[in-house]
Amino acid sequence: MLNEKQLKNILLTAILLFLGFCSIAILVKAQKLTEFDQTIIHFIQGLECKQLTSVMKFFTQIGSFSSIMMIFLLVSVILVLYKSKLNMFIFGIVVLGTPLLNEMLKQAFQRSRPYLHRLIEIGGYSFPSGHSMNAASLFGVLAYFLWKHVPSKAGRTAVLSISGLLILMIGGSRIYLGVHYPSDVIAGYLVSISWLLAVIWVFHKYLRKTERK
């Protein structure tokens, strides 16, 4: 159970991340991030080679909706077997709510995808990146679960490193493959982690309120 100080820190971080997302959204609407996006796109796509393209396609597949749902079902079964109701609620709302939130935001902003150098074809709007949001939510909440059960500092560092690497590679793959702007990816990370922290905060506040009664 998280204490009041931890809950305040979680809420504050969620608010700051959401404000970061709002700032990027405003800059995107005002077309103030064009140079920033183009500079990073040219650098990342300048690394293009056959082997790296295969790696990036692999990571983008991990972040696809079908792969996320497969992992979701597997983890859900494990949580049910361990009768972890709180974690099941958090996991379900975070992971299933993320695609819905992403679709709402995409419809609100309706940003077209980049037209420079696409290595795969995909439709739909660009902002924020759905792959980045799904990856941040899924691997972020899994890191949260594992953190509580890994006692050693080295183990916790490994959990954060692996989850962070997966999140970064999935988001980076979208830029490399030419289907997202860097600002799409960064905004996706910010709003998704903010969503994750908000859900954790709400459920733990509810639990503390229930215990008092």
C-alpha cells in the first residue's frame, strides 16, 4: 500500500507529465516543432540499413495492437491465478483505456503522418503515437507490478532498464520507419505515463478511503 507522500508524488508527476503533453500539443498545433521533428527524423533515418530495418520492424510489431492484446491476455491470466484483484483492475483500465484515449486524441488533433521516407505503409492520424502510448502503458504498468516484488536494487534496475528499453525502441521504430514525427512519440509517452500514474493514484486513494471506513 502506498503512503500519502508517495501518492502526492505520483499525482504531482502525473500532472506535470500531462502539462508536458499539453505544451507539445500546443506547439504542434502552432506548427512550431517542424524543425525539431525534421532534424531528428533525418538523423534517425540516416542510420538506415537492411539489418536495422529488420530490428525496427520487429520492435514496431511488439508495439502493435495485436501483440499488446496477446501480452494483455497472458498477464491477465497470471493475475487471475494469483487472485490479485487490485492489480487486475489497474492493469485492465490502463492497458484497455490507452487505445481509446489515443483514438480520442487523434481525432481531436487530426495530424497527418510524415510523407518523407516511409518504410511501411499505414493509415490514420499521427498525433500522438499509438504504438508509443501502448508501449508506455503496458511495459510501464508491468514495471510497476514487478518493482513491488523485486527486493534487490540490481533487480529493480534491471526491470526499469528492460521496460525503458522496450518503450524507447518501440517509439523510435515509428520514427525510423517514417510513420511518426518525434513529437508524436514524445507526446505519446507523456500522456500515457500520466494516464498510468493517474489510474494508480485513484485506485490507491480508493483503497485508503475504504480502509479508513
